Amino acid sequence: MRIMAKRVAVLGGGVIGLSYAWELRRRGHEVLLFEAGECGGQASGAAAGMLAPFSENGDQPDDFFLLCLESLQLYPRWVEQVEAASGLSAAFVRSGSLYVAFHEADLLALETRMRWQNDFGAGARILTGAALREAEPALTGAAVAALYIPTEAHIYAPLYVRALEAACRREGVRIFDRQGNVELRSLDPVTVSAQAGAFEAEAAVICTGAWSGSWQEVLGLDVPVFPIRGQICAYAALPDRPVRHMVFGSQGYVVQKANGTVVCGASEDVVGFDTSVTERGIGRLERWYATLLPGRAGRPVHAWAGLRPATPDGWPLLGPLPGARHIVIAAGHYRNGILLSPATARAVADWLDDRAKDGASGVRAAGGGDGRGTGGGQAAGAPGARTWRPESFAPERFSGNRSVAWL
Ligand code: FAD
Ligand code: GLY
């Protein structure tokens, strides 16, 4: 199908805005990206960079899990293309993960998780005793078992957003950063007002992270996105005792990064738009770190915080506005925005191209799969394929009481 090239304004230069800008530009659209501060300067640059749909969503294979899993499947090829386009590394590492249990009673929960996750290509197994010590020698002997998932991966988020920004610039996305308060003056046509001037476009994508609630008056639609602060810190890695996997537990996670640090996160604080770190928040992480990895107690070399864009039900707002398909909202990615960047970029670009109202590529349970584990998705509609349903993420799902007839 031939796609008409459009002029698209992308609002927000975090991982979500940058991913969409790049995907839209690759499809031949003219793209203008507006960022209040520095690209990647908020939640995206603060993230731990874990690509962990199984470890982060352990309850059930719901639509959010399917969306996250599709994104993990897209990642290797996507990141290879971002790196080729930018000439920069994003430090993608297929480290695998361990979800650790400290009590026999927690084993049942891990086994339940393993059973349904293996239907989706996790390749998970439970490690105990010597097998666990051999897999992760740094781990405390107090851990009785861990769910090992070889298919999960991580990237180094600050490098990833830098690579995305460079890829965008090289492909011809016009980036207007350090613009302060960018506004939408009108919706049809789209008129963006920024320090650099006023710009018209045929379509707009709103991806302003935790700040996305500020658009609800101009959109005439509830946009219930709010900030949840994540405090996080990093320790110097020990060259002779690397942490090989992402290690998750009930109190947080650790992951060794390409820059020679072990990152330990993270708090979930309801404190508005405050990005400071606190003694209490980092102190809790210090205790968790020392418990999980004995012999490493001490102060982190660096501590920081970012604002996750949260929604009341924890799922992002994704999709075109009712009655105005040229305005797309993509916000509220909460704990998984880095993971979700390829899948949601593709879905948003498909919506703007009017190509696939269903968005999803389909994720097949292992029983009927193609044998490539999380390496390959299936065409939507293939027998046995399970796809996420776009209506689960529709922006208007929170707008019971407001009119959307603003055009
Ligand atoms: P942001 O990165 O916040 O970008 C939004 C941008 O919009 C900002 O740069 C802001 O300046 C700009 N903006 C705001 N208002 C305007 C305006 N009016 N005009 C123009 N620009 C505007 N996710 C994972 O997948 N894996 C992880 O391991 C992970 N770890 C995390 C750890 C921590 C401590 C935190 C805080 C988050 C973590 N996340 C992780 C979540 C992830 O960081 C977010 O989901 C993701 O960064 C959201 O991206 P975004 O582009 O929507 O938001
Ligand atoms: N996904 C990890 C975090 O948000 O802290």
C-alpha cells in the first residue's frame, strides 16, 4: 500500500518521542521533534535499561505483557538498525535474568510463573543450590532458588537515547531541543508554538512522558498521566567478580552495565515532579545491594532519580484520539518505556499511516511457535497467535465524563 508522506510534529524527546520520530522518518515522513530540555534528559536517561517483560510482569499473559514481549522480540533487529544509522553503540546485552527467592514458600510462585511464561518462549527454568551459585557466583547464599530466564536483555539507556537522537538527526528529523514550554496552539491543522517559532503539521504525536497530563485541556480529553519518582544508584563493578545477570527480587534489581558500574534500583515515590534523591531512598537500596551481593557493602558512586510516567491502571495511553486520527497519544509507559520503544513506535507509525488498526504483530505461545523463542513474532491472525488488543490502551478509556467533540 502506498503511504502519503505527512509532516508530523513529535512532542517530547525522551525514548518514546525519539523512537517514533526515527520510525516515522524511516517511513518517509517529514518529522519535527520538539523537546523542552535535552533529548533523553528526563526518565529515559535515568532508566536501568532492562528489557525484561517476564521479570517485570510476572502475574499473567495480559495485553500489557503481550505488548512488552513483542517489543523484546523486535529489539535485536531494531537496536542493530539504530546503531547502524547512528554509528553509536547502545550496549545491548542478552544477559538473561534471575528472579531470586529467599524462602521455600516463594518457590511455588516462581514455578507458577515459569509454567505460563514458558508458553511464551521464556525458556525459563528454576535454579537451586550449586547450579545457582555457578550461574551467579556473586549472589548471596541466602537465596534458595531463582527463576532463570535466558531470553531477557538490557541496554545502557543513556547510550541508547544518544544513539536514537543521532540516528534521528542523520536521517533528517528536525530536532528543536531546549525549547522550554512547547504548546499546541491548534489541532486541525496542528500548530506547535515553540521558542524556535510556530510550525504547522498534518499530524502530531504527544509523548511528553510524566508531563503529558498538561495537554488535557487543549485535547478535551482526560490524560491521567502522573509522575512516580524512581531513585536509583550505581556501584563500581568488581572486574574479577562480575554480576552476570540482571538480578530481580522483591526489593529491587541489580544489573551490571557497559560503563563498569552495577546499577541498583529503584524506589517508587509519589512526590510530584521532584527529581531529588533522598538518604532514605538510597539507603534502602544500599541495604538491598549489600544483602543480595555480600562483600560489596559501601556507598554507591552515583545516585540519581527520574520520573516514570504512570497511569491509574499502570498501562500506557496509546493510540489516535477518537474522531481525530491525526493526533496520537503515546504516554504513560511507566516502568517499561525503554523496553516498549520499538513495538509502540511501530504501532504509532502504523496508526498514522492508517496501515494497521490492530498494531500488533502477534506473539505465539511456545506450543505452536516457530521454535525461535522470543526471537521471532508471528503474523497477526496466525492460528494460535495471541496479540495485544489496541483497545486495551486506547487513550479514551479514562474519559467517561468528558466530551471529545472538540474538532
Ligand atoms: P521521558 O523520558 O520523561 O521524556 C519525555 C520528554 O518530554 C522529556 O524529555 C520532557 O522534557 C519532554 N517534555 C515535557 N513537556 C514537554 C512539552 N510541553 N514540550 C516538549 N517537550 C516536553 N523502563 C524500562 O523499559 N526498563 C528499565 O529498566 C527502566 N528502568 C527505569 C528506572 C528508573 C529509575 C526510572 C525512573 C524509569 C525506568 N524505566 C525503565 C521507565 C522508563 O524510563 C520510562 O518509561 C521512559 O523513559 C518514558 O519515556 P518517555 O519518552 O515517555 O518520557
Ligand atoms: N523498570 C525498572 C524501573 O522502573 O525501576
